[in-house]
Amino acid sequence: MVVMTRWLDDDEQRTWRAYLYATRTLAATLDRELQANAGIPHAYYEILVRLSEAPQRTLRMSELADATDSSRSRLSHAVSRLEQIGWVRREECPTDRRGQFAVLTDPGFTALTAAAPGHVDAVRRHLFDQLTPEQVDQLRIISEAIVKHLAGNNPPS
């Protein structure tokens, strides 16, 4: 059986490369600015955000890994670092001896609330201010379509 490759046409190739460059550059810029302004890598910021939005600022480590699209080992390393600086603590799960919870501490919440305004400003400046309201709607619709395809019935929260 011969499989025919459906090569990208010129427009698709330009779109693909623009998408890759835009997403990589935006992520790198946001990470760099968050590091410079708040001393927090974006991956750690995302952990703090997810915990701040959870009931009692607490999530099972496995749920936090899923929510941040991180491997269990990478998340464990990040939480260890956040524990060292006092922003997160781990608690044992009373119903599952292998399970642990990550809990956002008061100092961690303070660090997050201090970093958030600058980060939101950077997201607005580098993304939303560059688009018309119609383009923002299109970007959301396009992103949701891609997520729906890739995540199937398990879209990220």
C-alpha cells in the first residue's frame, strides 16, 4: 500500500512557520519577562496560579501535573524548589498513602499576587494588544478547535 504524503502548500507552510515562531517567541518572551520582573519562571508561575484557583489552594500532585501539562517527575522537582522557598508545601493524602497534595502557602500566594499584574500586562501587551477583537475571537475558536482535536474528551481545565 502506497501512502501519499499531503505536503503543505505555500500558504500552509507560511502559516505553520508563523504559528511556530509566534508561539515559541511569545512563550519565551513571557518567561523572560516574568523571570526578570518577578524572579519566577513561567512554569512555577503556572503551578502557583493553578493552586490559587483550587479549593483551599490545594491539589493532588497528579491533578496539578495534568493541569500544568507536566510530567510527574518534572512537577515533583518544581514543587520541591517551591517548597525550598516556602511558597508551596506538600501534604500526605489521608486516603492514599502514595498520594500527596500540593498546597499554596500564604507567602506563595503573596508572591503570586505580586507577580500577576506584571504578567497580565505582558500578556496583554504582547498578545491581545496586537489583535483586533475579531482576531481575539478567531484565535480562541482556532485554539479551542486544536485543543478539542488533540485532547479529545479530556480538554485541559
